Amino acid sequence: MKVTALIPARLSSSRFDRKLMMDLCGKSVILRTYEAVVNTNLFDSVYVVTEDEEIYNEIHNSGGNSILSKNQHESGSDRIAEACESISSDAFVNIQGDEPFIDSNSLKKLVEELHNSDYVSLMIKISEIQEIENPNNVKVIVNNDNYALYFSRSVIPFCRDSNSDFVDYYKHIGVYGFKKQSLIDFSKTNPSKLELSEKIEAIRIIENGNKIKMIETDFLGVGIDTKEDLASAITLWLKK
């Protein structure tokens, strides 16, 4: 099975504008992420998909693969769906452009599960109350077979009793795997009401009756959403 990694990328960001073009120890964040994905050696090909010529040129001029998308899109998965129709591949993995410390072991598990599932994503167990209550962290609850039941920025599950030791909380990591036709089908459905309310694209999949297999990982990574995150990433990169 041929698997392609697609990295949706755009310059504008509500919390940290132009973050993907910020310098991370000599190279831009988006170029660092692209190179990290390539270096996992898990994919037959890797592309950055963007509506911004500046990002396109950043990758292209560095010898990488980049696709200039034609339209604005509701989500990163909608963006890569446009690109996937022109790429000969059986499955695609959507990786965020602000993740230069990507974990190859987690991606390997996700790619392996794509042989069995149309939709796959990642989650990590969290226990700190600040992390659980933070609306910037998307939480996911799953059934006994680790298929997603729901995603929310609210605390799920809600624990009515004060003793919540028996409850596990999981943070959704925004890496998605799709069979090719499943990705195309996703893009042809309109954003769902719950998706628009929560601003979580994965909800569209389950709200339309499909299943997302969740893979548990113990690697959180360093997503760059703020200037403080970038400072932390620089410190970590220098140690690396």
C-alpha cells in the first residue's frame, strides 16, 4: 500500500500569525516539519499543500515537494483532499505544519492501522487538571475498541462524583490517516453543525456515521501555537 504524507499549511493564524515561516535555528518551522516527516522514511512521498506562494516557494526552493492549492478551505483535511486526487497513492496522512518534533513511532502505528481502517488518528492520556480543562486541548472519548465516540474542547467525560480516579482522559493529537476514497468522501460532505460549534474537523467524520480508529501514543510533541511555544522549540532544538 502506497502512503503519502500531506502537510496542510497557511500563513495566517489567529494565535500566532506567520508562525510557519518563523525561524527555528536556521530554517523555517514549516521546512523543519517537512524535513522531519521525510526523515521518518515511512512515506512513499511527502508534500506541503498551501494556498500561500511564500510557503510554496519556501519548500520548492529547498528541493522539497509542494502543491499550491486552488481554493480556501474549511480545514486542513479539506485542503489536502483537493491535492490527493492528483497523487497516485492508496492512503494519506495529514500532519500539521507546526510539528517539527514529529514522532516516527506514533506515525508508524498510524500507518500500519491504515491497512485495516478508513480513518485513523492519535490520542495521548492526560492527567493534569489544567490540561483537561484547557479548551485549546481537544479531548476525545472512545469505545471499548478504541473507536472515537466524540471530540470536544469541553471536559469529556464529565465526572459527576468527586472521585474520578476510574476515568481516563485523552487529548486528541491532530494527525489523521485516510484511505484515499475516504478522504475524498470527507471533503464532499459539508461541515457539520457540531464541527462548526467545536471547530474540530474530526467530528464531521463521526457525525456522518463513519468510524475513526484512535491509536494511543505516549509522545505529545511540541506544537507551535504561540511565541512562547517557539521559544521552547528553539531551546529543545538546540538540546537535540
